[in-house]
Amino acid sequence: MRAWENLLKDYLIYLKIERGLSENSIKSYSYDIKNLLRYINKYNSKLSLKQCDKQFIQEFIYKISKNINSRSQARLLSSLKSFFNYLVFEGYNKSSPMELIESPKIVTKLPDVLSIEEIKLLIKNSELNKDHGIRNSAILETLYGSGLRVSELINLKLSDIHYDDKLLLIQGKGNKQRLVPLGSICESKIINYVDNFRILKKIRKNSNDIVFLNRNGNKLTRAMIFNIVKEAQWKSNIKKTVSPHTFRHSFATHLLENGADLRSIQIMMGHENITTTEVYTHLDTKHLFKTLNKFHPRK
């Protein structure tokens, strides 16, 4: 098993240094490959890399896939393919046991879209939090106003806010940077929070430049953002499935429905591939018919 563990260690370094993947992505790859290593240790602890063939991998996938959905299965196969392709690339093996294994078809379930009225209600009710209402309101406004991922929001720095140019410099997936417009409402809420509330906190040294802080002066966690959203949802009595990502999806959908082009939305959301943007920007049939009636010559 020591040989397998060393291979995994080298692979994770490759993901971080050469591919520049985010910490969350690396954790996902690591989780999947560690599952494989646990399976090897349980069923054939002396298995060498060359003995790890298609049949063995298929048995592993079959056993582990019983308890996960198609999206998780697809991610598992993607992790395995990446790992074994790396081993071939580095010369550890001549071929990959994943070459003829196909990924399952994923049934894409688009997240709920919030209406503009629901967005306003959530932001308004987030202000009702006795201790952190101003901060929470600014957080939800930033999630929706700029379409940020949660990881991008909690890592947003004061030095990344360019007030003169009305822009946010976002550190996205794989350490890729992008510029996102800063709306006037979002700007005013951030300024109010920073100038009147954040300034009163005893800020930890490693969080001096972080915008949104917890009660101890440290950077917020992903779980804290989720709790802020859930509290606002409960106070707003909204029955839809709402998470921090719902604000990002609503950001893209509302832009598209109001005439923005997919390419611009793709750039603002930091998608490498425009097909990813198309998945996020779900359009209801009412809007499609409006578009047809407005632009088609034989409507």
C-alpha cells in the first residue's frame, strides 16, 4: 500500500502545482482516490499498479456506486481517469484501466431560480439578525449582485475592491482571476458594513484584508454562509430550495432574461466553457415565447 500512497501524494502535488486546481477540487480528487486505496487495502492489499486492470476497477466502481447518485458516479470516474492518465503520463504505467470505461449519463436538475421580489425579501430579512444584520445583508447582496461562488465570497479582500472603477477582482477556480462589475446597491452595502461595523472589530492578523468576518475577527466559513442564507429563507417563508448557489444561479438567469448575452455572463461567472453557462442560465417557457415573438420573422 505504501507504493499506492506515494503515487497519490505525487498526484496531489501535480494537481496543485502543475494544474493549479483549487483546494476544494483537490479535496474531491483526493477523496475519490482514497476510496480506491481503501478498497485495494481491503480486497487485495498486495495489488500492484500493473495488476490493477479494468475488471478490478469495474468491481470497485460497482460496489461504491450502489450508494451514490449519477453525478457522484461521474465525478468518481473523472477522478479515476485523471489519476490513471497521470500515472501513464509520468511513465508509471503503460496504459490506463479506465480507457474503455464510460461515464454514466447525468440527469441534470437545475436549481430553483429566485424571483427579484424573493431576492429583495431575503436581503431585507437578513438585516433582521440582531448582531450581524448589516454584514449578512451585504453578503447576500454580493452573492446576487456579482454572481460569486461561496469560496470566492469568503476569500474576497478589501484590496480586491476597486471602488473608482466599480469592479471586484475575483480569485476564481484554479487561481484564475476575473473582473466583475460592482453594482451601486452592492457597493453601498459593503461600504456601510466596512466603515461602520467591520471597523469596530478586533481583527485577527491573518484576516486583516478579508472583507467579511465572523464575530471573532476571522474569515467566515462556507457553512456560516449557508446558515446565513437559511436564516434569511426561514424569516422570508420561502419554500423553494435555497442555498448560497441559488443567488449565483439567479444572477445569471436574471441577466439573460433581461437581454445580456451568454458570452458576457460566462466571463462574469468565470466559466471556462460556455456550455456550463448554458446549464446555469435556465429559461422558462414564458421567456422563450417572448423572445420568439420579438425576434422571429414568422412568429
